[in-house]
Amino acid sequence: MNGFASDPKTMHSSSRALLDVRGLKVKFKTNRGEGTAINDVSFTLRRGEVLGLVGESGSGKSVTGMSLMGLIENPGRICGGQILFDGIDLAKLSDLEMERLRGKRIAMIFQDPMMTLNPVLRISTQMIETVRAHDDVTLVEARRRARDALGQVGIPRPEERLDAYPHEFSGGMRQRVAIAIALLHKPDLIIADEPTTALDVTIQAQILSEVQKLTSEYGTALIWITHDLSIVCGLADNVAVMYGGQIVEYGPVAEVIRSPRHRYTDGLLNSVPSRNRRGDRLRQISGFAPSIFSMPQGCAFRPRCSFADDACHQTPPLATHGNHAHRCWHPISSREGLGS
Amino acid sequence: MTTWLAQRLVQSVFVVLVMTAIVFVGVNVIGDPVSILISPDANQQERARIVAEFGLDQPLWSQYLSFLKGTLQGNFGNSFVYGMPALQVILSRMPATMELAIAAILLSVLIGVPLGLYAGLRPHSFFAKFMMAGSILGFSVPLFWLALILIMFFSVYLGWLPASGRGQTVDFLGIGWSFFTWDGLSHLCLPVLTLSIFKISLIMRMVRAGVREVLPQEYIKFARAKGLSRQRLLYVHVLKNIMIPVVTIIGLEFGSLIAFSVVTESIFSWPGMGKLIIDSINVLDRPMIVAYLMIIVFIFVTINLIVDILYTTLDPRVRLSRD
Amino acid sequence: MSAHASSASRSEQDEKLPITETPVRRMVREFMASPLAVSGLVVLSVLSLLAIFGPFIVPQNPYDLMQLDIMDSQLEPGAQSVAGMTYWLGTDDQGRDMLSGIIYGLRTSLGVGVISALVAALIGTSIGIYAAYAGGRTENLIMRVIDLQLSFPTILVALMILAFMGRGVMNVILALIIVEWSTYARTARGVALVERRKEYIEAAESLVIPRWRVLFKHLLPNCLPPLIVIATVQVGRSITLEATLSFLGLGVPITEPSLGLLISNGYQYMLSGKYWISLYPGIMLLVIIVAINLVGDQLRDVVNPRRQA
Ligand SMILES: Nc1ncnc2c1ncn2[C@@H]1O[C@H](COP(=O)(O)OP(=O)(O)O)[C@@H](O)[C@H]1O
Ligand code: SF4
Ligand SMILES: [Mg+2]
């Protein structure tokens, strides 16, 4: 159950893992120089498992998701690591091979439902083309599948709504359409990149439970990207906390939440309202997330960390305790964690 | 949608009415109506007869009404030069002009859209930058000057293409067309190329800007995430979004092509309505001028109406807001 | 280095200059960043000087028939005159030195273009600002007229005006003004509407400052940048339009030939291989218009940064 490629146990269990990301590295080259957006990211995911990918804006969550989809484009480039999906290294696939996989075996949902559907094409067009991109079926059959998929995500009168245009739907409904499209081929893996961030809280909850229900029904593995730790609590099996392009803490959700090791995770938890008992003031982490073009040397969190010392000028190695891992020179000890 | 269409139609009719009033004022108040209606070499008797016939002794408003009536009946008087109803003369020249305009639009789209797509997809390539710089030249060069240079190069220096006339035409639907013979096509080349350079630059820039705007959109990423092929992405998702402004521009530019036929037809001696009107202005064949004006008004109002309808049908957001 | 320091150094890289830079200075700096636009401006300045001081420079007064010698007609570039002078760009059918003719033609072309653009700008801007302030029916009516006019190509409108009025420098200028005012009016109204909503106009109005002072002290300076962009482009369009009309024989009279008319005069000789009579005025025309468009393009980007590629 340990996700880190450096751990020999992972090699052993790779036959059972659906997704095994090892030492992934993505760089962007712009006129401000070359920056490493994600650096040495590793995790695994089994069939039907849910991974929460958490971190502030700019920490590299989307880039991680896009790498898995093979959608990193100029000026970005995957320049290290492996993405083993069912034993195949996605980073080595040709464009055409990747195209066949996208939408078929790995699907992705994006943040802003107002922007993800093409405004000038009917919903039916956008769904049918997805069916027919991978399966050689008749128009009638493709349309039937599209309609059923709409029904499944809870869109009333799907047959009628199929021929509507995106702007005739509300934001929540559009996100349901996007989810229906992602589910069309019952993929092995869905990457959901902050799909509820742009929605109202009530709709957020509905969508969340809908996705949870459908993915567990189909046995679909799910990577849920969010900046909100509280969402991950009830949803994910494992959680990976990202900071400055690295996974700084990784482990089973319950454990990470109960006893965080990394100082950044602790900060995140303290800024979640529900966790602050006894009328504590909400504590936001002060300072800014670093830019990939001016990463602090050593631990990326150092400029904002009140526990930083000279040791932190070196990049902290990955420390693993059972299935809980972190990258911090001065981790919160179990005792300290219980106390806070 | 029907209500919108009805409103739009009424609006068009109103514009035509306003234009008849403007033309009437231009002819009768600014110009001298007698000289407009009567050939300068008519004698005194004829003069008096025509003044009475056209009611030039009547008050202005009643004159306007009869002008309006004439316009509705397509009666603008006889051409001094051709001795035939002015409208008839102009209409007989219209197909030649239309042929030129249609050929130029086709060429501009066929060249401009692919160039724009390429420049939009590979904005940093040498070719794209070269074409963008070239398009500034394409915007700047005056039409008549371009025509002269093309004649100088292709007709005088190389001797490849004819510089004047329409060549052999073939009758189709009772009208002669140059499209269908080699000779006709070779005569079409230079005038069409002249008219197209500006439009190619324009369409290319628009398509390029459109591609640059659409490509980073989230819906393109999502479409890629669905596993669509690059062709489908480009020809359906990108192009459908770009086509809305492009179709609008094509419609409006079609009108300007008809306007600029005045220049190209004069230079290439193309027997269309543009050359006709310049000849008519030069000999002050005023009934022809008035008839031409009214036809142009009609053509432009129609084009604007069609463009509006197309725009409305193409963009679902606009269509629904007009329901 | 702290996170604050690193983010501060980043923003310094983004905008190298301090915030105290005035908008005008920013525009000048950004304009200078394009070598093409700067060379366009240089060419334009040189040509303007040439047009202004032309009569003192030219080797020959091309419109003084006494100075012309019919024996020198249609000479090739570089040929010697009977009197021993060199015609660097050849002569036309009247034996007129082309170089002198072109410089005089440049005077007419630039003069007509600039005067018509300026007068049209003045009239159009006034109408546009008036429409924005009048509001209601007046504004509606003005906008309808503008839309109506803009839906017809300028060349046709100008052609028709000249067809009724006849050729002549003043008539050409008048026709150009009539076809051009509407573009300025539309822009000026747009800017005025935006500026009107801003607080300082309200503040100025509440101080019971006379309206005209509000207009001139506050509104006009803000309308100016976009109007300058339009005026630049319009000077180019005016010159093209004037040249086209003159080429068609409906523009300036033969006694004051512009570049367009010079080209037209040479046209008939072109087919017999005497290219220079048309070609050189044509090149001069193209150079001016390209220079104006390069300057105009960059100005537009500088004034309205959103449009930058
Ligand atoms: N196309 C790009 N060009 C340059 N930098 C990029 C690009 N896409 C992402 N980045 C950089 O990668 C970093 C991580 O971005 P992202 O994965 O989108 O963050 P988030 O965790 O908010 O999803 C950001 O700091 C951003 O600067
Ligand atoms: S490594 Fe040092 S700077 Fe980084 S989180 Fe741990 S204590 Fe803070
Ligand atoms: Mg993101």
C-alpha cells in the first residue's frame, strides 16, 4: 500500500497497480527562463481507488493531471520519470497511441464547467463524437449511449436536453454533462481537476456524491484534485499533498489528517474550518506560494516555515514510516501531532 | 426568431426608403434635375415636354413621390448613351461584376483560411511571420496600383496573361460566363488576383487571431482529453468557432468587392457595372448614375440582411437571445 | 532570501520601470520597442519634410510650363536634358522631370490626406462627444446615421459625391471628410461614454464647472489617444482613396496632380515598356501608405494593449 517508487515493495506490487507514477518531472521553458513545475512526483493507484491530490494554487496539481493525460504542450515538456498505466509507460507512447487511450481508458474533468464545453456545438455533437472517437458504432447507437450517460448523471429529460447548447445549462448541469462525457467509455481512471471549485456549495456536494457513486459502481479509479482538504476527507483512500511541484506528504487519508508530518500539511489543516475546534482562529499560512522560476533552494516551503533552519537548505529526502511518507527535515512527531 | 426577422426586414425597407430620399435630394437639390433627366443637346421644345412629363414644375414632395414610384417600378429613365432604360443596361452588366466578386471571394477564402490556420497553429514559424509581415503590405497596397504592377509583370513582361477584356464566355442560364472556358479563366486571373490580395490578408489575419484565441480555451483541452483526433479538433471545434466572424466578414467584403469593381473593371476593361458607372460619370449619363445608386443601395441592404441572418443562425448564443 | 523578496524581484523583472511612469511615457517607450514602427515613423517624417520644403529642393518646377521642353518627353531615368540637367527618374510625356513631379505629387497627396483627416476628426469627434452627452433620441439618430454610412464602402460614397460635384482639390477634400467623419464620431462617442461614467467627470460636474471646460480639460485628453490612432490610419486611407479617385479621373485636376494622377498619366505608356512614368510615383505612394500603416498598427497596440498579439 506504499506509493513511493523508491520503496522496493512497490516494484513487487506493480502488477496489481493500475497507475504507477515514478519520479515524474515536468519543465516549462518561457522567456523568464526554465522552471520545474513538477519534480520527482511518485504515487500509485489501484483499480477503484481514490487519490486526493491537494495543494495551493500553483503547486503543480493540474500539471500532474495533464501529464497523465499526455496533454503537456509547449512550452512544457515531460523530462523525466515514468507513468506506468496498466504496465505501459504513457510517457513513451506516440501521439496517436495516447490519443486512443485518452477518453477511452483515462478521462479528465476540468475546473470551470462554463468553459469546458464548446459553446457552438450541441451537447449531442460533443457526446457522440466522443463515443465514435473510440468505438465504431452507428450514430443511432452513439446517440443512445450519450442519452443514457446523461440520464445516469442525473440530468432530467435527457433525450430532449441532448440537442441543447451548453449555454442553455446551468453551471452544475454543465459539470454533470462533462462528467457524463468522461464516463461514456467507463474508463479505468478519471482525473477530476477541481471539478467543484467553481460551483455553489450545495451543488458541490451533489456532484461529489454523484461521482463517488458512479465511480464505485464502475470500479473506476479516481484522482480528485482540490485545494480543499476537507473535500478529500470523506472521498479519498489516499491523499498526496503537493507543494512547489513536489509531493511533500503522502499516505492514507485518515492518518494524514489525524497526524500530519509535514509542516505545510499541518498549516493546511489549520486553515480548514471544521478542524478548528474550541473556537481557534482560522490560521492561514502566511506568505506566497513560490514561482517555478524562482524556487527556494532546499525545501520549497522554507521561506514560509517557522521551523526552518540551516538543514532545510538541503532538499529533504523522502522519509517513509509504514505507508505514510513525507519530505521534511523536522517532521511533526506523533506526540506533537496528538497534542495540537 | 420570426419576430426578429420581421423587424429586421422592416428596418431594411426603411433604410432603402431613407436612401431614396438621400439620392433624391442629391439629384434634385444639389444637382440640377433638368440636366440629370434631359440630355444636354435636347432642344427647347423637348426640354419643356420632359419638364412637364417628369413633373419638375410640381412641388418637391410630390416630385419625390413620383421618384419613389419610378424607383419601385424600376423606371429611372433612359440612358443618354445607350438609349435604353438605365436599369436594363446596368442589369445586363451585373453578371460580369458578380462573376468577378464571387471568384475573388472564393480565392480569398481558399487561400486566406488555410494560411490563417497555419499561422495560428504555428505562430513562431518563419513562414507564419513572413505571411503576417506580408499582410501589412497586402493591406497597404492600393488596388489600382496592384493592378498595374500585375499587368506590368504578367502581361507586359512575361506575356502570360491577358490584361483586358473578358475573353470567351459560355451562355449558362441565359447569361454569359467566363468561368467555363480557358480563355475566360485566363482573363479572370489578373482582376481576381488584384481584388483578392487585400481580402486574403484580411481573412488570414482574422483566422489567425481566431485560432490564437480559441486554442488556449478550456473546451479545446477538454476536447483533446476526450481523445478526439487532431483533424476533428481543428476542423470541427476550432473552425466552427472561427467561422462565425469569418462568414460575417466574407459577407461584408463581398459588398466591398462589388464597390471596388469600379477600379478593377476600369483598369482591366472588364465589361461589368463598375466600368459602366465610371464611363457614365465621365459622360454625365445621369439616369445611369441614379439607377446605379439605387441598385447599389439595394444590393448592400440585402447583403447586410443576409449577413445578419447568417450570423444569427451560426451562433447559437445569438440565435437564442433573438428567439 | 524570503518569499517576499523573491516575489518582489519577480515583479521588478516584469515591469522594469517604476510606477511613476506617465502613460504618455509608457506609450512612447512601447512604441519605440518596434523597429518596424520606428522606421515607419522615420520614413514618414522624411517624406513630410520633403513635401513641405519640396519647392525649395526640386530641380525643376514641374508646373511651370515655361521650364518644360517637349523635346525631353518620355526620357529614361538617368537621361540628360537638352539643357544638360540629369533626369534621375526620367521624364513624363510633357518632358516633366519625374523626380520634381513626384515631390509635388507628394505635397498634394499628403496635403489632401492630412487636411481631410484633421477636419473629419474635428467634426466627427465633436458630433460623437455631443451624441454621448445628449443621449436619448439625438444620440440614437446620430448613431443610426453613422451605421448607415459605415455600411456603404467609402469609395462608392466618395465616387458619388464627386460625380455630382465634379473634380477639384476642394471637392476631393470635402468628399473625404464626408466619408470619414463617421468613424471618428463612433469612436469618440464610445470613449466619451466610458469616460463619462468615471468619477472625475462627475466630480467636475458637481463643482459647477462650465460644461465646455469639463469637455476640454477632462474628456478630450482621454479621447485623444484612440482618436490619434484612428487619424493615423485614416490619413493612409484618405491618401489611398484620393489616389484611387484621381486615378479614375474623378479626383484632383490635371493642374495639381497627386501621386494617383501621375500614376494614371503614366499608365498608357506602361504597356509600351515606359514603366518609369507610373512606377516611381507608385512606389512613393506605396512607401507612404506602408509607413503610415506600420506606425498606425503599433500605435494601436500601444494605446490599447489588449489587442497585442
Ligand atoms: N503553460 C505554462 N507555461 C508556463 N508555466 C506553466 C504553464 N502551465 C503551468 N505552469 C506553471 O506550473 C506551475 C503549476 O501549475 P498548475 O499545475 O496549474 O498549478 P495548480 O496546482 O494550481 O493546478 C505554476 O506555477 C505555473 O507557473
Ligand atoms: S523541511 Fe524545514 S522548511 Fe521544509 S517544512 Fe520541514 S521544517 Fe519547514
Ligand atoms: Mg489547477
